[in-house]
Amino acid sequence: MLKCYGYAAYNSLTPLRSHHFKRRSPGPRDVLIEINYCGVCHSDIHQARNEWNGTKYPIVPGHEIVGRAVLVGNEVDRFKAGDLVGVGCMVDSCGICPECQDHQEQFCGDTVFTYNSLDKHSGKMTYGGYSNQIVVDQRFVLRLSDKLEPAAVAPLLCAGITTYSPLRHWKVGPDHKVGIVGLGGLGHMAVKFARAFGAEVVLFTTSADKIDDAKRLGANQAVLSTSPEQMQQHEQSLDFILNTVAAPHDLDRYLTLLKRDGTLCLVGVPSTPHPTPSIDHLIFRRRNLAGSLIGGIKETQEMLDFCAEHNIVSDIELIPMTAINTAYERMLKGDVKYRFVIDMASLPKQ
Amino acid sequence: MLKCYGYAAYNSLTPLRSHHFKRRSPGPRDVLIEINYCGVCHSDIHQARNEWNGTKYPIVPGHEIVGRAVLVGNEVDRFKAGDLVGVGCMVDSCGICPECQDHQEQFCGDTVFTYNSLDKHSGKMTYGGYSNQIVVDQRFVLRLSDKLEPAAVAPLLCAGITTYSPLRHWKVGPDHKVGIVGLGGLGHMAVKFARAFGAEVVLFTTSADKIDDAKRLGANQAVLSTSPEQMQQHEQSLDFILNTVAAPHDLDRYLTLLKRDGTLCLVGVPSTPHPTPSIDHLIFRRRNLAGSLIGGIKETQEMLDFCAEHNIVSDIELIPMTAINTAYERMLKGDVKYRFVIDMASLPKQ
């Protein structure tokens, strides 16, 4: 086993703190990665606090990982020591089911997640990126471009692919008017991608103070969703809406903004159900209500290559490891533009 | 104005009875149709009893109309006297909006429905097919084949197109496993179409006594949806589900039967909302919840031509006009296989 150290939650109530733990030793198909940066995703908080149940303590969160390959197994043919690499939400899957064969590992019934999941090699829990190093099968390691600022690349591994994948799946492009609901870690990436794909982008937010920033990030229009007048101006005009808000809210207000055959796609998992949507809004315009979950590894690599080509990264606030508990509190208040990323050089060894 | 007679509801509570009324006189683009048969749709009951609100009395229901053109206006170029023709749920639309231009008149904001709608020519209400004759703009008249039994063709004009259209829109065909929920007027047509399109068809019903009949109608399998064991056998196996049940029910039980990227399409408008569906079932398999509404005129003609070519009609029970109130009561108990059709030769003149 490989000795590692990082930051962990020991239970659902107390702050995260320094933690020493072990990972499996690198095997012939593994890449050992020294972690440089790790993004802070809202699901880190949910799981650290056992809000989705099923958390095994101690838990080391983090699934937006950027680092350097420092050692590769003798069967590794896609990476070499020194490569700049990334790891996202998944580190393994069965590899043989129809979902895996179709490069949709996120839908494999046997997906191993980057943390709080059972490592099939060691039979122990997986631990995430709030740590000094990680061991990952090369099939789940992503290649990163040296052209982009690596700290700002980290959030692409979850927030990026979670928004890129549905925009691609529903073929968003020029001549489309696309709505993005919520301007947080996911929403700000969705605005950047939708614009890069050539769509006209309308950002919907409940925060008046995000209107200007939405336009700076690339939205053609920004709408205060609490204003019925502003909302009404977009009725039946949108081809596709990507809704990044996980908090329970009225979906009908967005369904009615869709044209005939439009799709409202949800990527936030609400902790309690949204109010029931009106089926009339689906039937009388043949609309769709859908959901999407991160993206497969092949598509994640495609997304990272697209970002390198189009100079797209996340807007981040770099923090030391010791600031993680303050960062969680600020995230719960929506006080981050738009993703915290931990500088792992700051990780205390004790 | 043209003197007509038929059967009407005079209020929401008393039985339908004989009624004399007027329609607009045929104009240059109109076809005057002598009605031979009219199907009885569940929405006739809803509207006769004002269950959707907005009913103007007296109301003459009926939008599954089969008859003979007896007179055509001098600008009518698509029909001649003597033609066997049909009329469905719509008799007019604006003709110029994007929906109309795209042959989707059912989604035009200005659709004129066959009954209980405002006739743009006369400024009076429209009256449906429980009557001796009707005047319809040739753009909304369908051509029928003499090869099929005309009484059994009537239900195709609503139940037929309502199920044909979504099966076509979502491209149901060979290699697809398709679920049909509910075996009534719509469901039994959906089974016939899905089989004709080459799909493997699974019928879901709450009635054990419909299992055998479902197979006779073409279902490869019939599932008692009240049996958790039977339902579980189809988990994550269906590409598409057409749900014809309007009564509020648990949609999650059907969402979980869909494969990744599958669609559950609803064509029944519930009078009170379904229980809120779980967004997790959408997100974790990228599934879709959708709705569909009848179909455009061009597609309705395509459906009728398809039926003539493949010898597809509705299973019907022919009734005299005077039996309509009994028929409504039987429909509310689910006691019809699978559509009542009124023989208009039975219509009393007084």
C-alpha cells in the first residue's frame, strides 16, 4: 500500500482536518499522480456531511484533480512520467457492459467513483483529490494541455464535463437560443460552452448582482428569474435549457420558455423533490424534461481538447488547503466566483 | 347558414339529446360532408361535462368523423363530391405561423377545434360529428381509402394519430423494445402501430382480463403493472414508452423501465397532477419525460395511407346515436373494446 496524506472529514459535523491514509500501490496499468490542484465541488460538501447518505468516514473528498504523472506501470502506454494529467469523478468501471462499450462509463452499474467508493483492486475505499497523490488506472486518466492555467483547468473535470456533455448531446449550436439556469460553478461553464458552440445564450439567475457578470462570461442576455415581466419576454423562444440549480424550484416557469420540441435538461440532483411539473406544458408543445450526468471519459478528453483549442477555463479562486472549511461555508452562501480550487502545494504534511 | 341536426349536451349534468343547430354555409374552399360514422373519444365526455372547463352549451361533441363529400366549393381542388373523407380534432388554424408552416397545426396558437371552438368564418361556435353533416375547409379534410371498413376508420382520426405521431416522432422501429401503457382506445391503436413499425411491443395494464387481448392485438408481451415481479423483469430494457393513461399515477415505475436515453411520452392529460416524478431517474440514465398532442394534418394523411396499406383499423363497437349516454357510462367503467363508433344512419331527425 502507498502512504498518502490529505484532508478528510471524520464525521458529518466537525470540520475537515489533516489525515494520513493508504491507497493501493500502483499496478502495471496505473498512473501515480502528484496532485497540484483540486477543485471544490458542491457534492464534496454533500458527501462530507453525509447529506446523500452512504458516506463512509473518514472521507477524503475531491474529484476535480490536476497533477503530474510521476510514475507509470509497465503496461501503461498512454502516459509517461512528467505528463500533465487530470482525474474527474470516476476512476474505474466494468469496461464490458453496453454503457462502457459505448464510452458512457458514468452509466455503468459498476462505476467506481473517485472518492467514497469501493476500489475493486484493493477492496478498500477510494479517496479523493484533497491529498498529495493518487493512483488511477490509465483508462481514467485525462491528458491536459500545457497551454491552459492548470489550476483553472481543475473544475473542467466535473463542472466542465457536466455542462459540456448535455450541450453536445442535445446538439446545441448556431441558430439555437439556449437558456442556462443558475450562475455557479456549473452555470458559468455552461455559459462559456454554449457561446463557444455558437448559440445565443440567455442566463437566468435569482441574483441581481450576477447580471453583469453573466454578460462578461459570454451570455447574450441575462434575466432576473424572479421578474415575471423579464421571464415572459422569453416565452416559447428557447430551443434548449440547461438547468444547473439543484435546490427544489418551480420547473414550469422554465418549461414554458421552451419552443415546441424543446428540452429542459436538469443536472442538479435535488435533496427534496421539485414541485411536480405540469404535464400540460409537455403535451401541448411536445416538450421534453430530461436529466444528464457528467460524461464519459472519451467525451471528457474531447471537452478538455476543445477547451485547450478555444482557451476555455473556469473562473476560480485559489485557496490553501487549510481554508477548505471556510470555503464550504462561503459556497453555501453562494459566495464564490465561480469555483474554489485548492493549491495542493499548501497541503500540510501533519 | 346551414341547418343541421345531431345530439348535444345542454349542460354538464343531463344526458345528451337531440338538437337542431346551424353551421356556416359552405364557402369556396369548403367541403360539405354527410357524416356516416363518428367515434366516441374520452375527451367528448370531459367536454360534454365541462370537466376541462370552458365548455359552451349546447355542445355537439365528436371529432372522429367519417363521411362522404356531397358538395365542394368552387376553389376546392383536392376533393370532389362522392369522395370518402375524414375529419379529426381540428378544422382550421392560422396557416402562416412557424407551426403551421411546419405542418404542425396542432401546435398553432390559433387552432380551431372541431367542436367547442370559435369558427373564424362565422364567429359562432364549432359543432362536432354527433350530427348529420359538417362543413370543413379542404385543408383539414382527410382522404380515406375505400379498402378499409369506414366505421372502424373513424377512431384513427384521433386515437390513431395521437399514438402514430409520437411513435413516428421518436422513430420507433425494428430493434426497439417499446412499452405501451394502458389498453383502451389509444393503447390498442398504439400496440397495432408499434408492431407494424417492427418494434417488440410490451403492453402494460392494470386489468388481468386484458392480458390475452393485448397479445391478440399484437403485443409480444403483456404485463400486469400491479405486479412488482412482472414489472421488474423489464427494468432498464425499454427504448420508448407511450403512456396513454390520463388518470394520475406513479410515473417513476415506468421511468425505471427505460434504458439510458429512453423516453417516456405521455399523451393523456391528467385532470389532477401525477405524483412528482423522481429527477434522479432522469439524471442517472439521461432519460426523457415528454408529451405529445395528436398530429398535424399532413401526418394524419400519412397515417391514414399507412393504415390502408397495412390494413390497420380500430377495434370498435358500433352503436346507434340513442345509445350515447349508455356508452359514456360504459366508457367510464372501461367497458369498451376498444372504441364506440356511432352509426349516423341511426340519428333521429327529431
